[in-house]
Amino acid sequence: MTLFKPRETLTEQVARHIENRIAFGQLRSGERIYESAMAKQMDVSHGSIREGLLLLEKRHLVQNVPRKGAFVTPLDEFFVRSLYEVLQLYLTHTGRKLVRQWQQADMDKLESLYQRMKDSHDRNDLMVFLELGIEYTQASLTYADNYFIVSAIQDLWPSAKRCAFVAFQSGGNQVLEDNLEHVRASIEAIRDRDEERMTEILAGYARQQCRQVLLAIGTTPATA
């Protein structure tokens, strides 16, 4: 039986295009997004751009200011600290559930994703590595069983991807290796069903990633 999969709407396609431009630094922190220019560039209506920007506001990448227009959400210290603080809370909660309830199929998927991340690291394929890292985290949400947490995390993914790209650009190969080590350690904790170790790993990773992003945007590392 073939499951029906609706095609991505035009609004979602527009949002995805602008999201990637922000996440990968083509639209800079605080930069204004001109609807007319974007509509012409993408060959879509102003309404489609406007709807896409509203969707991206929900995903924390865009700020729509009345009578002024749409701007890329500033990537500053407050934003970065806020992001990793809330991600740590959500992922720790869901990570504990995964440790308690995982099945062999879950472990097989996580280990496969880790190997693919390692392969992309060896090829120095940053974009694939980023996407696989997010896929790994999404796979760990299997047992979240909480509508609000899953919905909130999905809206935070674009900002997490944006911050990860900033950190990788600044920190180079060391940041990739730190991410691989985090994934390897978390798989071991999951396999051992060790909730406390998993909590420590997630907390440490959130602090480390936050520190790397703050360093990349020019914040003194000692305050991270």
C-alpha cells in the first residue's frame, strides 16, 4: 500500500528557500528582507513571500515589524543563550524517555545516522553533516510523546541549524569532531540505558555548542 504524501505547498517552499538563505548566512543577522526583490527573485507573488515570512516568524528566523518590514532575527548573545537553554530542557526530557523505552530498530537507525555523519565528516561535506545531525536529533524524539515539546522543537530546528553553521564556519574541523563525539557518547548512554549519563551528555553538549556559537559571533568565551 502506498501512503499519500501531499506535496509541499508554495508557502512552505518559499519559507524553506528563505530559511536556508538565513541558516547558511546569505541573509545576515538583522538584515531587512525586501518582499518585492524576493518575489522577483523567486518568481512568486508578494502574497506568497508574505505568507512565507509569517511562517518563518513562527520559526524564530524573521521578525515582522509593523510599518517597517521583515528583518532577519538578530543572532546575538541573548538569542543564542536562550536557544540552547530551552533546547537543553526539551532534549533532556525526551532523551530520558528514549533511554528508558528504545527498541532495537531505534538503535539501528541512530547508529546508521552516526556512521553517515562520520562519512560526511571524512568527505568534509558540511551541509550533509548538518542535515544528518538534525536528523539524528529528530530520530531521538521517537518517544517524546508530548505535542507541545515536539512542536516547539520543530520550530527551533531552523535556528539550531543556523547556529550550528555559524559555529562550524568559525571552529572548522574541531567543531565537527566535537559533534561526532557527542553523538557517539549519546549512543553509548542510550544503549546502556543510563539516564543520568545521557542527561550529563546533553547538558554538556548544549553548553559547548552555545560557547562555540558565542565565540563565533564575537562574545568573550569566558562569559559563555
